[in-house]
Amino acid sequence: MDVLSPGGERVAQRSDAVLARRSGLGDRVAFAELVDRHGPALYRYAVRMLDGEHHAAEDAVQEALTKAWVHLGAFRGESSVKTWLFRLVANECLSARRRRRPRPVDDAVLTAIPDDARAAPETVTVATDLRAALDVALVELPWRQRASWILREVESLSYAQIAEVLGTSSTVVRGQLHRARANLAVTMEQWR
């Protein structure tokens, strides 16, 4: 059903540009028609931009439409009304994203899926068992040997960097790594 404007015209038949001009002059019925036409699309856009947070999307659209109502009198028509409304919502979504606190990310999401994750179950089981055995073997190492080995083999630090971390010399690090590797070779003999 079409709504009649104060002048008696059917609002639904007007173009967006005409509705924008009328709204800029204070015609609430014309503005309501703009909102009815474009509001659902603006809301869908805001929900997607704000990661499915419906309440934040409602706030962003409400704020954008409030700004549109206030500034429609200055709308120059360089873009379509629809585009202008989307830009207002986009700006509000960006502002909302800047204001919100970062969400904690589960570290498991950031870890790369190993290439063998799609391997046969036996391969996965053997790899899991090997990793568990290595963890046990590392725990059995003296602290400096374990620290040197992890910093070198897992973190890929240079001897000089490891020496700095451990407060020792590169020569001592070389010795610690040599002993750690020898101890691990004995402990992990069954996995060769």
C-alpha cells in the first residue's frame, strides 16, 4: 500500500533522489520510505561487516540513518542515495570495529595443519607417539641442555642469540647442544 505525502502524492512512486530532497526539507514520510527501501540491505551489510554481531549492526545502521536524516539537506547527489547510505553505514561499522576490544583468538586456529594430518591413521599415531617420546626425553635433559636445544631446534635461534638468552657464551651453547643431542640420540634410539 502506498503512503500519501503531505502534498497528496504517492511516496512509493518517487525516486530516491526525490525522496532525499523531500527528506532534506523535513518530510518524515519520504525519509521513512528511504529507510523502508534500503534499511534491510544496510542492516545485512552491517551484520556481515561486524562479524555477525546483530546488536552492533543495529546500532551502526541507526547511527548512520540518524546522520543521514541530519545531513540529507546537504546531500549533493554526486552518488546515488543508496550508495551514500551504504557509505554512512560503512563508516559506522569501521568506527564500531575500532571501538571494540579485540577478541582473544584460540591458538589452535593459528597453528598450521601439518601435512600429515590427512595421512593414514597409523602415520598420525606414530607421529603423535614420537612427539610424546621426544617431550619425555626433553624433560629428562638438564635445564641448560633442554633450553639450548629448544632455542636452536624449535625456535631457530643462532648460537649467539641463545648465548644472550641464557647469559652464557657461544662456546658453552655449542657444548650444551652437543651434549643435548647426544643424550637425545641415546634416549630416542628406539625411534631410529
